[in-house]
Amino acid sequence: MSIGDIGGAVEAMRKGQKVRRAGWNGKGMWLELVPADMWEHGSSDGSMDANHVGVRLLPWTGMKTADNGFVPWLCSQTDLLATDWELAE
């Protein structure tokens, strides 16, 4: 389902939906918003070390990659101006 531009993509992600561009070459790639309460940082046992005490967790955009990974995503100029954004099924 087409959602148009990057504004439509961001709005959809804020509603918990996954989005992608029709023009992306990789199969199965999509983006989603990762809420701050869905991830943690610090030590491997989940506790905060001295370098992280008082650090506020923020949401971020993650991408499911074509090789079945999941990484933080940054918008390119091409993605920013594209009008082929759609909901990912």
C-alpha cells in the first residue's frame, strides 16, 4: 500500500507499522521505529555501568536488511525526497 513521501513513512512508523521503498533493490528490507523502552544499553546483564548512568534512551529507526540482519538506519537524500514509500507486509 502506497503511503507517498517520507512524512507518510514516519507517520506510519509512529503507529507501529513497518515501511519500505518500492525502489529498494534488496528483497525483504523494511524499516520500523524502535521505541526507547524496547532496547537497553550498558553491561551484558542489563545493568548500567558508570559511563551510562543518567543517559536517557531515545527511539531510533531500524532496518531489516536483505541478509536478515537488523541495523540502525539513516535516511539518504534519495530516500528523503522519494515518493515511493509503502507499507511493508
